[in-house]
Amino acid sequence: MPLLFWRWWERPYRWAYLLLLALLGGLMSLFAWYYLAPHTGAVHWEIKDTLDYTEAATDQFHHYLGDFVQETVVYLITQKRIPADLDLNLPLATLCLGLFWLGIAVVMAVASGFSRFWFLTITGLMLFFLAFARLELLSFLGLDNSWPLAGAMALMGGLSYYIHAFRPRMPLWQRLLPFVGMSFLVGLALVYGAEVPQPVFQLLNYSAPLLVGVTLFFILLTAIDIPYALLTMVTRSGSFGQSNATFHFTLLTALYLFNLIVRYLSNRGLLEWDLMYLDAFLILGISTVLGLRNFARRERQYQSILSFRPGGAFLFLALALMSFACLTWYQASDHDAMIEMFEDAITLSFAGFGAAFYFYILINFGSALRQGLPIHRIAFEPFRVPYAGVTLFAVAGIGIALFNSGLFPVYQGISSYYTGLGDIYRLENNALLAEQYYREALEYEYRNHRTNYALATLARAKDDQNSTTFYFDQALEKAPTEESWVGLSESYLRRNQFFDALFTLQESVEAFPESPTLYNNLALLYYGTGILDSTYYYLQRAKEVGGTTLTATNLLAFVGKNHLYAGDTSFLNESHYNTLPWLTNEMANRAAMGRPSELKLNALPDSVLDNASFSFLYNLAVTRFTQPDPKLIERIERYLAVAENELYSEDLRFVHAELQMRQGQRASALPTLMELQESSTTLGATYGNHLGLWLFQMGTPRYAADFFASALERGYDTRLHLAAALTAAGDAERARRAWINLLNDDDEGQRNAAAQVLRAVSGEMEVIQTLAEPFRVAALDVNQTLTMDQKWDIWRSLQQPALRYWGGASLLKALLQQEDFARGEELARQLPVPDATVPTEARDAWWIQFFRLKLLMHQPEAVAAAVDSLSDPGWKPYFKGAIALQNGQNEQALPLLQEAFEANPLVGDIVVTLADLYQRMLQPQVAYDQLLTALSLNPYNRAAHEAYILQALRLNLIEFADESYTRYKDLYKDHTMFESQYTTARTESLRALEQF
């Protein structure tokens, strides 16, 4: 017979056969893919992202007492694979079920042309097995009785009987169409008419007896195709030589049977030979391909029922299609017990039939074989022993092997059947019934990996860690997988049994030495303990054996967490991945090194964030602190408006406020930072330190000290910050106590500084002149015993330009408070020209800028020229607005002063000037609200405090004014300077009320 025997068929038969053949080829390829890549179906991985953090120096505040670093939390992401819950593939299940139904349709179409006996036998068997599908459980159209089954049987059986009885001469290709159409309609009606949640899975799993029965029959049917192919190869003309045919046939058959027997014994655990075996499913695949043609050679065996052309060819192809649909489903859904059962069935059946066929050939054709005759042409035309003897001998051998194994393969099949039923109820979220079926499955095979895995994940979902550990451990007994090793380790971690988790993973890498997943997870265990060498070793091992994105991500997290870059950024260029976790860790390292990121926001979702997208956004914002981006600020505002992002709102509000502060929107940002430092339970102290440093830089050290003190109480070491702020604020008593606390510090430099400042706080002039220059500047700020002349002498003694500027700023501030403008002007002229040696914080001190420009207010052109050189965003609009106000241009001054207040809301002159403008514009209530807002941002703003009291009295809010004046007296010892102004305004307010 020619190889492509269908080429000589009529076109309808040829196209139908080729279509079924293509489907079989695709299905066998799909089975091979799942078989060669196990646990890619129901059992699979999911990636778990864990947020970690480190601190990065994002800003530095230079002060004459030291450099204060502003550290910001940046997030890191570590990633590991953990076993996911079972995930059954609905499209694949539908495909396998559909192809199986197609095979049934082809078989019934072929059977409709049989004689009455065989027609009734085949049709009856198909309908009998259909009963196992338990169609009544589908609740078809709400029916919970046998009507769905009866209807399906009536339609399929009725069609079959009609064609058999009334259209017996109908060509097979015409019979195929109604059977395929009817099967399609019945299947579609059952699926879409069912009221259960998962009808496809229910049909597939309850139909297991039919699927398995057909597959086992097909295995038996193809069991002699390889021995027959060996016989053909030996006896075909031009093969090994005629005189040695018996020897070659015996040798090849012995090797083939040896492979099968050793494979079976190895599967049963009775033999542990380290040999290369032919895989059972590879043998089945080869037999299937050979059988497509060999089935024609065996036509003599079934010619009384049908002929090979075309009924036999279509029947064999339909059985193959049904069998590989079954095998593909069980392999793809990781039913290891069922796959092992089929593997045993293949090895036993092929061994039994192979041995029987060998003796069958020797008995019937031994003499002809010795003569080298081409007996493969007549191998199925026996002279002595009929071919039925092969079947009887093989079945007897298979039965003996099964009983000898205690029917273990049968129990494996039953176990897998109950596992499938458990899957149905798991998909319906009926965990209780699912667990019962899974437990029933373990009664038949307790080492069933798939069932133990299913029970472990069910227990994990209920947070029953003891059961989770038990089932993952039991899953490892027979068929250990990476997923079960990791699942067992994770269950130990959830039970706080760290060393058990560690030892489990160490054992797992011995079992799977080429698994990047196991090395990666082991590295993360060490990462959590801070053991750097072991963490790095296992991450490198994961990288060597094939780790990619996850390993690279964790390596970046490891470097960032432990600050191992030492200023070297070359490691950032070794590899690049576009995953959010990797980019997040890359930005964390860049932030720690002060290197801004050029990444865009394109990779982020539109609205709802998860851990990866949040940390990416957060770290991107931190790297942009030095270069605030309005688009980034707007994007953060959009995420904050989404209720689902509430989990990340605290961190997002923080970076949003920090970006606003750097963009000059401080009046909007400060309330957010104040609220965060008070409400946050984890990072409140960190936020308090941030806020204190901001206030310190903005010239309000007294208020900054309050936040440093609060952060210190909550465990954040701000002792030096607090002492420096109190010194700059001139609070001698509190500063002295703060520096005393640093006398026993571990840092020798801080101890020495504390001792020097304590001498500056209360020392005499002679003592102060002996101090280092930075501490003489401290004396100008905090020593209350010095006269103004002594302060001048100290300032003149300073030699370093930066310190002369710092000291001059302190002295000028004191002169402004005393309204000694003449000496202030003299001092301003003697201040050194600010250059790169002068810290920005001193160069931009608001009182120096204010005083210098105030001297020029009578020269608008000079002020305008000086304003353009200012670096702080708040001063340009303030002085421009002040000039406009001086010229009576109120409408032009208003937006400028509002902009100035937004940028510098802590400065009394800006606040008071803006409030006065509102008062001029006959908006007293707006002026009052403005002053109230300013006081909420800086309760130590003396000018704003006084203006608020007077404005409250103008509005006749005497109680509010009195309450505020009481606080004013507590804050300022020299309150008598304002008392007369307050008394006069209060008297006028009372008089106005009496007149009203």
C-alpha cells in the first residue's frame, strides 16, 4: 500500500480525512508541548512582589554647624515565584471536549454502516458510556432528572438508527455531516443550556470513564504496530540480509521489550537503573503514526465488520483523535496519577502484545522467517495459531501484571477521577465539597502530587498552615516538583519556622540544581536576614543557571538595600529590563546616588495602582526632587483622586508635597507634610524630620525645632538637628539642654561640637573669642549676654567668607528686629559679595535679601534689576508686588503677592503685605482668613500674629483676638512693645460694638 494512500480516494473522503489528520497532528503536538514542559497547565507559578525600602540622601542643608542630610525613603521590590492556585484552562478543556465529541460523531457515522450486531454493539457502548457524563447534574434548562441524558441519547441514537435502517447505502462522507452537525448542536445545547457555573469542566471530568476507556482501547489497538514495523524492516527486501532475519527480529524485539519492561519496573520503583529509556508516550506516538498505515495491513482481522477504505481509516483516526484529546487534557491539567496510569498501560500493553506477537510470528512463520521471505505481507494470515491468540496471551499477561501490582494503576485512575470531581466544585467555589473529593482521591493514591497540591492550596486559602505544610510535604514523596518545594518552604515561613524553610530550599536545590527559581527564593531568605555573602552567592547562582528578570531585579534590590554601589553606576548598565520592578530598583539606586532618572510615565496604568506601579511612580518622583516636573505632579494628583489607591495615598501625598515644595508651591505643600507627620504611624518621625529641615532652610528654626523634637520622641535621631535649630532660633536654655545631650554621643566630632557650642551659649566675650569660627557664629545667634557692640566685634573677627556671611546674616536679623536700619545698612555694605564659597542657605537668607532690597525701594529700577538675581521663587513676585503697591497699582500687585505667599508663606512681611492689600481692597474677611492660614503654617510668625490680632479686632472678633493675644504673650517675652497697640485697637473695637 502506498504511503499516502488517501491520495487515490474520492475528493470528499480525501478532504475529510486530511482535516481529521491535521487535527490529530495538532493535538499530538499540543500534547508533546505540555508533556515536555510539565506543570505549565493547572500547576504553575505566580510572581510575588514584596516591597522593601531603604533611605536615600535626596537633599542637603548646609549650616555653619554642619551639613544636615535630608534622607527620603525609596522603595525596593524583591520578586520570587510561589506556587499559584490551580488554574484550569477553559479554552483547552473546550477544545479537548469538542474533539472528543467529534471523534464520537465519526465513530457513530462509521458504525451506522456496520451489520446489525456490530452497529448495536458500538452504538450501545457509546450511549452507555454517555451515561457516565452525568448530564442530569448540568441542570439543563433547570432540569435535574434524566431528561437531558434521554434527549441526547434519543437524538444521537435516533440519527444513527435512521441512517442504519433507512439509508444504509449512504456514502460515509455524507453520513459524517449529519453526525458531526448533530454532535455539535447537542454539545452546544448542553453547554449553553446548563445552569451550573462550569458545564465544560463538569462534562469533561464526569465523562472520564468514557475518555479513559476509549484511550485504553486505542492503546491496545496500536500495541503491535512497532513489533510489526520491526518485522517489516527485517523481512523487507534489501534489509539486513535474508539468512539473519530471525536473529535480527529477535534482537530488535528483545531490545524493544527490555526497554518497556525496565521502564515499567522503574516507574513502579522496583528498579533504579540509570539508563536511557524510550519514553512510553513517544512509543505511543510512533505506534499511532505507524498504525495509520498498518491498520490497512490488519484488514483481514476486521473485514467481516468493515473495510479499511474508507471506514477503517476513519475509525482508526477517530479513535486516535479521541485518545490524544484525553491524554492532552490530563497532561495539561497535571493529573500525574492518570498520566502514570496511562504510562503503565502503554508499557504493559505494548510489552504484552509485543511478546505475544513475537511468538505468534515464530509459531506461524518461523520457517519462512529463517528463509528471509517477506512475511510482513502475510503476517496477519496465520497458518497455525490465529491472531486472537495474541490478544488472549497479551491480555492475560497484562492481567497478571496488574494483579501483581495490587491493581495500583487502577487505583491511580480512580484517584485522578475523584481529583477531577474535586476540581469541578473548586471552580464553583464550593471548597468544602472539593476538599471531600480530594480526600477521597487520596484514599486511592495518597502520594498523588496533583491532589496533594490542590489540598495544600485550599488549606493555604483558609490560612490553615499546618495542613498546607502537610500536603505540600506529601506531594513531594513521589513526584517532587519545584512548585511543591517552594510551597512547603513558604508554608514554613508563614508559621515563622525560618530554618525549616531554609533547609527545605537547600534540599530543593540539590534535587533541582539547575532551577533559577529555587536559587532565587533561597537568596531572598538570606536577604531577609542580612547575610550578604550568601544572598549574593545564590543570586549569582540563579543568574548562572538561567535567571533573567527576577534575578536581575533582586540583584538591584540587594545592591540598593546594602548601599554596595560605592558611587559606581556601571552596574546599572550591565543589563536593562523594562519591567516595573526592575525599573523601580534601578531608580532607587539612582536616587541613593543622586542621579536623576530620565524614565517616562508611559509604563504606568491609567488609574488603579499595584505594588509595582506605585513603587515605580514613587521612586520616579524621588529622583525628580531636584528637577520637579509639573506633569508628574498632575499625574500623582490623578492617582490620589482614585479611591482604590487609598493604600498608597500616604506615600503619594508625601512625594507630591515634596515636589510642590521644590516647585515653590509651599503654602499648598506644608499643610500636607504637617498632617502626614502627625498621622503616619510608621513614617511620622521621618516626615517630621523632613518638615523640620524645610522650616530650618526657610528661616524658621524655632518652628523647625518643634518638629525635630517630635521626631526625636518617636525614635528618629534628630539630636543634632534639634540643637542646631534651637541655637539658630536664639533659645539659649533649650539649646543648652540639647547640646548637653550630645556630649556623650558616639561620634567624637559631635561631642567636640557640643562642648564648643555650650561655651558659646553662655560664655563671656573672652571665652567666645577663643572658639573656632563656626562656634563664634553660634554665639551671635544664641548668646543672650552679648551686647550689640560685642556682636559686632565677634563678626569682625571672622575670616572665612562663608562664616562672615552666616554671622552677618545673624547680626543683620537682630538689627532688623530692633529696627536699627542705620547700622543694618552699614553691615549690609560690609557683607562679602556672595559667591560659590557661600552656602546657598546663607546667600538666600530672606532677611538679607529683604533688607538690601528695602534700602532700594525708593529706586524701583534698581529693585527690578536686583530682583532678577534672586534664586528663591518667592522673592521676585514679592518685591515686584511691593513696587506695584507703592505705585498704587493694587490690581497688579495682588497676583504677585499671592504668588509670593504661595512660595514663602512663613515670612511675616509677605503675609502682612498681602493682608494689608486685601484690607485696602475692602476685603477684610479675606485678609483675616489669609492671616489665619499663615499662622496655621507658622505659629511663630510674629508679624502675622500681631496683624491677625489687629484684624480680628477690626472685625470685632474680640474673643478671638483676646485668645490669640494670650498665646502671643506666652511666646514673646517682650510683648509689651505690642501691648499698647493691642489695647488701643481693642478699645476702638469695643466702642464700635457699643455704637452698633
